[in-house]
Amino acid sequence: MTDRLAGTFFFLLAAGYVWLSAGYTAGFGDPLGPAIFPRVIGIPMMILGLSLAIWPRHNASWSDAGGLLRQAAAIGLLLGYALLLEPLGFVPSSFAAILGLSLMMGAPPIKGLLTAAIAAPGLYLLFDRVMGLPLPLIGTWFT
Amino acid sequence: MIWKMTKLKAVGLASAMLFAAPAMATECIAPADPGGGWDFTCREVGRILSSEGLVDGNVQVTNMPGGVGAVAFANVAGKRADDAELLVATSTVGVTQIAQGKYPAGIDTMRWLAMLGADVGVIAVDADSPYQTLDELMAALKEDVTSVATAGSTGAGGWDHIRLMMLAQAAGIEDIAAIRWVQFDGGSPAVTQMMGGQVGVVSTDMGEIKGFIESGDIRVLAVLADEPISAFPDLPTAVSQGYDVTGYNWRGFYTGGDVSDEDYAAWVERLQKLYDSDAWKEVATNSGLEPIWRGGDEFAAYVAEQEQQMAEISRQIGVIQ
Amino acid sequence: MDILASLWAGFSVAALPINLALIIGGCFAGTLIGALPGLGPVNGVAILIPLTFAFGLDATSSMILLSAVYYGCMYGGRISAIMLNIPGDEPAIMTTLDGYPMAKKGQAADALAISGVASFIGATLATVGLTLFAPMLAKAAIYFGPADYFALYVMAFATIGGITGSDPRKTLLAALLGLMLGTVGLDPSTGVARYTFGSFHLYDGFDAIVALVGLFAISEILFFLEGKAQSSGLVPPGRVFPRLSRVKEGLGASLRGSVIGFIAGILPGAGASLGAVMSYSAEKRISDKGSFGQGDPRGVAAPEAGNNAASGGALIPMLTLGVPGSGTTAVMLAMLISLNIQPGPLLFQRSPDLVWGLVAALYLANVVLLVLNLPLIGMFTRVLGLPVWGLMPLVVAISYLGVYAITHAAFDLLVMVGFGILGFVLRKLDFSLVPVVLGLLLGMDMENNLRRALSISGGDFTILVQSPIALTIYVLTGGFLVLSLYLSRRDRSRTLD
């Protein structure tokens, strides 16, 4: 079943990809143009996707409700980390992200807290101060 | 010794490092990955600014790659338009992008500070090439525009391509868009492919391919400068051969559009002092740049004129409608 | 015996105390940077450039430091690939294929030792090649035109099919997906923005490191969250000390991988990733009896020898022509120029101290890396014993940092999470991720070289098969495919007997 879905998805993706390629034109100096290579990729992809949808071989099994919930929460946390890194600053946001992820993965609360409390400023020191890659220590919300 | 430090001291030192007020106020954004031309402009100029005492502390270099400078441009326009401690490195390449509408806004969004030097365009052929002079090459192209495959480090519509188109136009070639153009990932790959016989002519910046000129592997038909350049005074310019075309790739800076006149003037003055320093002259010549100064309003006017020129030729070859 | 005399002079430069210290420090820093997901050799080298200015190093010492870091990264990339199934940098992707399965079987120490020795062999042979043949090889590489490069990429993708996975359709789909993602961004030939949907952030396309970390590291986390919360390690630490017998199994593969990788490295633009891919797929054709992908030592040795040999090979066009063979050598070249050393054909004559000092330093760096890496194996395997809840959140934070520190764009972090979800779903659906990354890494160059070839010929497709080099590559590819078909038939009839 999942193969059928995946095949259909790839077919639609490739079809959209090929369709969009029609808009890419350059009227000078380039015999092949920017649209041909996407078609060379997209058309076989449509065929393969279709074949997967018609003759599936594999069925993926997903985890139970608890697992799915944890995965969704983790994705939410990762997106939040990405979005809040600048506003909150590196150290607070990393602290929260490391703590959250480690608790989700089953860390004993005290140890998780300790890991996050050491790692967040430690990584800042390593990157910003030792390697010279500038990072926001405190975010734009606090200044 | 470090290993003997007690844990307490280590924690103290670490927190001191963590919360020590950053001594750097000035920031230079390099709108590219580390290692590129814009990155080096920021790093070198930043280094000299602080070693000459023109700014307090160090200049922090921030890499903000994306969209050939468009990401940094949008970021400064949106978030830091009034930040008086901010420099953004740019060059002719950035202006080409603006002229072709590939940045989120036009040149008047920013305040253009100064250019500190320029790389010079060259037109080169292989040492074994039948073309001895620019005239011979242009004559061949005039007879049949597809007779020679030309190449450079930018795509069609990029600065390397446009410079060649300007020359072809000056030579009276009409169907310039039909000239075969091949893009390579840099000037030296283009030159080696020319030495391997894949293409006939290379148009690119001189800095990157100096080594091949010195070794005699390639022949320079024209230097796109007003005057012969100091590193190779014997190489002929296009101007001296009767083609009124120059093609500099300058390196300079802009800052946000809302920076006050006072701060703007102060930056122009600091950059002029930097330009006059021996340290900059040395860095510039080392990296293959001709030190050329244009600052303040003069520079802003120059950028505006260049943008006009680029937009026009881009329209002629069909890069923009 | 010009070369020997020059090399001897080179060793006298490299053996200066300051240079020795730089070699050791650079190797160590490089190994660490390479092992951290999200930081590759390009970043490693770029990070150290300001440092060389700060120390006021001369050109030779600077290049020695940067090259030691470069070699160190190549060694380091394999560590997280083997232990966490997360390649530390692009060329290490092939090492996950057999390295991680070995670690899962409790043979992490063996895999680390095999890859360490293979890296040593690859890098040393490449350095020997560099010493003896550099000018000659550079001359040959010039004659490799766009049509020939295109043939090379066709070969790489034609042989991908057999690399991984149960369903060849899925391997192909994965590669096509990678190629598709590779077309996002400004088209280099014409500047047309493709599939960017109006976002300037997508103009440069998807960064390989962002994709790599997302696909491998983030998806790994989602996998862990699948089961019940666990407090044990990722994989069994197993033995702490590697066994010599296992290391010996990888020797033949290392030698073969070195040769293939070296050739890929000499060609500017092909680089270490291609070297690793070709070494692995060639080795699989030659020696696979069904054990590849399940943790075969030869599947670890071949790509590691390949990518290290390729990085050595990439120094040849850089030193002899001034043409960067990879992103890292591009940064090193820019560095040379700013130190008033003009790269190009005259470098060997003008700066013999620099060139031969560097070459000698590379020999020393290899030895240092081997000596440094083997005792560290025990330490690395102990990392495997750390609980997942401690290790994986750190990997995430480091990845975020590595990406953010280089691009300063939260957008790239979101893209990374997106790649993570994509990687998770693909793995769930039994797609291999390696072809996706290869498509993304190599697709752009493949298209560009095709476009270049056709620009040169003015649209005439016969240019693709006119050059004898391209023809040879196509014949080899054909032979390769026929051979593997024959071998798989033979194996099947054997199992029937």
C-alpha cells in the first residue's frame, strides 16, 4: 500500500516538475536551455513512479500512536528551535532544545537538565570563541 | 598548565569567556561562503581597519551567502537599514545582478560607500591560437559569429559575458546574441579548458589567471582598462586598439539606506584613510587588484551609471526583456 | 633524481618544529571538524584562515596547516558515518553503507581501524602519485573536456543502480529525486532561477551539508523516537580493540580504491565524493558475494581509500594549474593568492620550497593521522556506550550550529528539518538515501558539463561521443554493466545448484 502511495506521489511530483520546466527559457547563447535537463529527469521519474504505483513490492509499517506523537512533537521542537534561534539567542534556545529532545528520548530529568546546562554554553564557547564563528549569544528579543 | 587548573577555575574562566562583552562593534557582511572574493574583501579590509586603528577592536566578519548577494541585500534592507556599524562587501557582480532585477530592490535602497580597487577584465587566447590581435579575433567573429567558442567564469548575462559583448558591439558585430558562450566554474578552469582546445577565447578577470600569463601558456589580446596596468605594462588595452571598452570588476562596500549623512561621511573618510595606507596597497597588489579609489557621492553616481549600462546591454542580448 | 632531491629539501622544510606542530595540531583539529556533522573540510579550512593571519604564518606554514586540516577532515568524516550512520562530510556517505552495519554488529572498532588504515593507504598512495607524476598528470587532465566529464557522470549514475537497496526502481527514483533537488536554484549557464518559487534563499540551491545532516541525522532521531524510550546505547560498543585479521581483509580493496579515487581526484571538479562512489561500486562488482551492505570490511575500505586518495589527487590540479579540484582546494587557492603566491603553471619553479614542503608535510600528516587515529578508536567506541538521550540531542545542536554559523539563516535550518522528514519517510518506504545525496551532489555538474559540451558544439549532440576519452568511458560503463549482469546470473545459478 505504501508503495502505491509513494509511486503516486513521485508521479505527481515529477509531473509538476516537468510542467514547471516549461516556464524556464533563455533566448540566447545556450543551445540546450534550462528546461531540457529537468525533463530528462522528470519523465523517467514519472514512469518509475507509475510502475511503483501499479506493481508495489513493499509495505512500510508505521509506529504506534505513541511513537507517532513523539515524532510529531520532535518535528515541532526542531522547527521551533530553528525559528527561535535568532530571537532567543543561541544559548537559551539550545538549552531548551537539548533538554526537550533528551527528555523525549527517555533521559532521567536531572541528567537531561545537566546535559543541556553544560552543552548549551559549552557549544557556544567552542564555536563562537574558539573557532571564531559568530553566533548570537542572547537573542534579539532581549536587546 | 591548563590541565592542572582546578575545576572551579575552569568554570570561572569559561563563564568569563562567555559573558565578556564582545569587543567588536563593527561588522562586515560577506554575502558569500567563506573563501570567496567577497569573503576575502571583508576579512582583509576588516583586518586593516583594525590594525590601522580606524575602528575600535576587531571587525567581525559574517558570512551570509545566498542569491549572489541578494539574501544579504534583503536582510540589510529589511532589518538593519540604519545600522551605522555595518559594511557589506560587494563588487561589479552585485551591480550586474541588480541591473537584471535579481535583487529584491534597486541600487537606491542602499548607500554606496566606496570602491577600494578593481580586478581588470582580459580577453585571452591560447598561446597556439591563430589570433594574434584583438582585430583578428573580432574580424573572425564578424565574418561568422559562431566561428569561435568563447568562455568565462560567469553564465550568459554575467559580467564576463557582458564585457565580451561590449567589445563585440564596439567592433560592429550585430548579432552578438549568437556568439557561442560557455560557462565554467572560474577563470582558471576556463583557461585550462582553452589550453585543452575546448574553447577558443576566454574573457575573465585577470587576477585569477595571472599565472598563465606569466608562464606564457596564454596570450592576452586585450586588457579592458583605461591605461596599461602596473603588473603587465606591455599588454595592450582594448582602448589602445581602438575599442572604447573598459571592464573593471571593482571591490567595494555599501551600507544601509537609512544611515545618517554624518555616519556615511565618517565611513567614506575611514575607507579613504584605509585606501591611502601602505597595508592596503600591499594587499591589493597581492590579490591582483589595481588600487582604484572612488568614494562617497562620486562612487554612488558611478554605480548608478554602471547599472544603467548593464541593464541596457542585458536587454540587447535578451537576458532581460 | 631531481624529485628525490626536491623531496628531501621539502622534508627539511616540513620538519621544522613550527611546521611539525602545525601538522599535528591541524590533523587533530581536522579530525574533530570532520567528525562533527554539519562541519566539513570547506568550513574547517575556512575557519582556520583567520587563524593563520593571526599567527602571522608564512605561505608554506599556512598551506601546511590547511592541508593537514583538509586531510584530517577526510579521516574524521568517517567516524560519525560508522558510529552514528551520519556522514560527517559529503565524501563519507559511502562509508555509511557498510560501516554502520559493522558497528551494529559490535564491530565498530574493526570498522574504525579498517577505515583508518584504508584512509592512510589512499592518502599515502595519492601523495606518492603527486610526488612522481604531478606535472605530467596535470597536462593530461587539461585534455578532459566537458563531454568527457559528462561521460564520467553518466558512468557514476549508471553504476549507482547496483549500489544499494532491494528494489532497483527505488534506487533509481532516489537518484532522480536527488538530481531534481540539484536543479533548484540559479541556472549557472543562463542565470534563470529554477524551482525557487520566488525565494532568494533558494537561489544558491540546496547546500549539500544541510541536506546531508537533515537526511541522515534528523531522520535518525525520528527513527529513535519510534520505539519505546530507551536508555541504552545506539549500537553495541562491542570490542574496544580492533582485530588485525579484519584490517587485513580490507587491504586489497584499499589498494584498488586508492587508484580509482586518485584518478577521480586529479580531474578538477570531480572530487572526493565521486572517488568514493566509484571505488565502492567497483569494489562491489569485484568482490561482492552478497555481504556488501551488511557490514563487509571491503565495503568500508574501498570508499575510504577512494575519498582520501581523491583529496590527495585534487591537490595536483591545484598546485600545477591553479585550478581547484574541490570546494576545499578553492579556499586554499584563494588563501595562496592573498599570501602573494601566484598559483598556476609556474608555481613549481617559483616556489619549490612551498610545493615540496607541502608534499613532504602531507607524508608526515598521513603518519600523524594514522598514529593519532588508531589509539583514539577506544575513545570513539566508548562514545557509542553513551545513552542515546545524551548523544543525539548533542548531534542536533552541533548540526544546527554548524549550519547556522556558516549561513546565518534560519531558513537553512528549516530546510534541514524538511530534509529530515523526507529522509525519514524515504527510509520507511525502503528507499536508500545515498543515491539522493549523490544526485544532489553530482547532478549540477552533470548538467553543466552537458550544457557546456553543447554550447561548444553549437547544439550538435555528436560532440558527446566524438572524444576518445568519452568513448572509452562509455565502453567501460557498458562493460561494467554487462559484467555485473553476468555475475549476478552466475551467482543465481550457483545458489540454485
